[in-house]
Amino acid sequence: MKKYIAFLTLVLFLPIFFNVFSRDASVYAYMGTLLFEGKIPYIDAWDHKGISLYLINALGYLIGFKNYIGIRILEFFLILFSFFSIYKTLLQKYSKTAVFISVLFGLLSLKYFFDGGNLTEEYGAVIVLFALSLLLKENKKTLDYLLIGLLFVINLTIRANLISFWIALFFALVIDTFVKQKSILALIQKFLKIGLGIFIAAVILTIYFLITNSFSEFYNAAFIYNFSYAKQSVSNVIVFIIKSTRTYEVSLIMLLAFLIALISLIKKRIHFIALLLLFWVPLELYFTNMSGKRFTHYYMMWVPVIVLSTAFSIDYFKAELLCKEKQLIVLIISMFLFFQIPVFSTLSGYISLVKNKEHKNEVIANHINTTFKKESLLVWGNECVIYNLTEKRATVSNFYQTLFKLNSPITKQMIVDFTNQIKQNSPDVIIDIKTPSLLFLDKSNISSIDKSLQENLRDFFIFFENNYQLKETKNGVDFYIKTIK
């Protein structure tokens, strides 16, 4: 079966090797490459994701011999290895058919939510699959528990809301121990081993932050800013949960598994996986919707839950109903395949490869490499992939500025710092890629921009208008050059 898993993974994800990074993905790639240039994330370049995400991108950049293709190679093999791992582990508990269907559903769901890849939730989902495969092994060793703890720290420091699995694990282990009257000492030993893994990972990161003197900046960006940016009331989150389950029918698999787990608990058929799902499903639904943004790629964190829920549900129906109601399983599979196989996105990826049509950002990058090869650059807006394609670096720490639209004390200070850096180290060329939520450099969209943003950017625009002039417009992108005075 592994060869079929490998083949399907290749078919679904081969196009990523030929695609440019999406907006968010290009930010993470940019931050990762800075580590090879002696620069420090959060100080020399600012973004609000965790340090582990940038370290992963740095590792990929290293694998590619300082080429971005290495990041694609790394993410492909992480996906493949994680699904191989969970397949091998689940075979110890469920039938080969059930496990293969589970992995199939997981891969299709990952592709459905993929959004171009190299995103926080992709790595978060892959890491949870690793941790789940270690947790469900029949004969766990101390190293397995250590790795579960270490993987927790990695996900926490990719983004803080990617840890629902470990919270569910804690409650499931505690309740399983007391309900089944297991040894409390054995439970404490498990937690100590996991805790040791957490401690080791924390020490490694602490050493890094001490060397770079950047912990405060990391904490303010990855935790303080992120939670202020994504703050929603509980009632609003519940509304978003309902909307997401109605939008993405694959959630029915998780909800079905949750219902089965609840029924099992009521009937006192208590086993560990049922307890784990009982906590994990609602926690994951909450965490993926807590920001209220509902971007498609957020729901990649459902993938590990979908894999386990599918195997768990098939096993339940096999024992309870399958001998009489085989068509029920056929119906479930048919519904999933009808709604969720990402045929169109996969086909469009291959069609794009055949057409070999240059992306707009590739056209702009080629123009920069030809016309402004030696000039320093700032991209005004959020198309950071241009830095990746030109191998240029911004002259300021806020290399993308879409966060400026948020009217908060943090962003106000960002704009002040940004303006001061521009004055001290002004780039030779500024290109405006016309991000709708940001005031264009020619102010042609000023009527649609909030007054607070206009006021916050006033000092920057005074400096810009006195020191830059429009040179040309290409593919809708304005090129401004610094005037010599």
C-alpha cells in the first residue's frame, strides 16, 4: 500500500516544485533565508509567526544549496514521511483497508486545504501526524515520549494555536488513567518523559535567543501581537465553527467520530482513542476558527484529526454495522470523494505547467533583475515573493506593510520605525504592487482607505513624495526611483 500512498502524494503535490510561493509562504521563505546572512528574525526583518517556522524554511534553503527549491523538497518529504508513519502505526490497531482509506482521506483533505503550501498549518499538521504516530505505537520507548514533547515545542513556536493535539492528549491520558484505574506513577512517568522533551527543545531555543538577544521581540511578535490580531469572543468563534462545518463537508467525518466516541463513553466502552477524539475534535474546531479569518489553509490542521477519525469510525461500523450495512461505508466514501477530491485544483496545476505561463510576479522580478540589478529595493505591499525571485533584501525590517492597516498602538509604532528606517537607509527603487488594503503610493485609492491609516502614514508619504519620482509602470506595478538632490 505504501507505493500507492507515495504515488498519490507525488501526483497531488508535484506541481509545487514549479510554482512560485504564495504571499504568506514567500514571507516565511524570506525570513528563513535571512538566517544564512547573519540577520535576526524579528529584529532585522519582522513577521508575527514563530521562530520554528523560519528554522524549517532555513533548513529547506540549506537542502537546496541556498536555493528555494530546497524548501519544496523538504515539505514534500515531510508530507510523505508523516503519512508513511501514521499508516505504519495505525496498522497496529486497524485493518489495512481502514488505514489506507484513512490515509487517502488525509492526503485528499491536505490537498484540498493546501493553498500553495509552505504554510504554518501544513507544517503543524505534518508534525501532529508524527506525534500521533509515536503516541499510538504499541511499544513506546522513552525516545517516543521525548519526541512528542519536542514536537509540541516546535508547533507552539510555529504558531501558538497549533497545539490542540497535546491539550487533548493531556486530558485523555489523565481520564484514561483514573477511569481504568491504571498506575498513577506510570502516568507521571509519561508526563515526565514528555516534559523532558519539552525542556530539551526549550533549552535549544533559549540558547538561540540568548545568542541573538531576540526573545523579547519573538515573544511580542509571535504571542502578544498574534493574539491581539486574532482576538474573538467565544460566541463569535462558535459561529465561525458552525460556518466552517457547513462550508467544508469533510468536517462530518470528525463530527461522526466525536459522536461515536461520546456514545462509546456513555455505553462505558472506554478506550484511549475515543477519549482522545472526544477532546481533540472540539479543541481543533475551536483553535482553527479562533481568529475568525476562515482562510482555507487554516483547516489543514483538521487533517490529522480526519485521518484518525476515519480509521476509528470505519472500525466502529465494521464491528457494529458493517456486516449488515456495507452500503453505509460505500455511501460515506462516495460522499467524501464527491465533495472533497481536489480534482480541479490538481488538474489546474498540471495545466499551468503545460502552458508554462509566467506569473505576474515572475515578470516583475525578471524586469527588476534586468533593469535594476544593482539597485536596492523595497516592495510596497505584500508580494514578498519578488524578494525571493530577485534575491534582493529590503532595506527596512518591515519588508511587507499590509499590517499597517490595523489601527493599534503596535502598528502605529511599526509605522514610526519603518519611516525612520526609510529615512536612514532609503532604497534606490520602491515598487508599488497595488495592495488594495494599503494606500497606493500615488494615492489613487485614498477614498477607500481608512482615515486612521492615512494619518498614520502621513510622515512616510511626506518623505516619499519629496525623495522619489515615478519612473515607469509595468504590468500594473509602479516603479519609483530615488531622486538625487
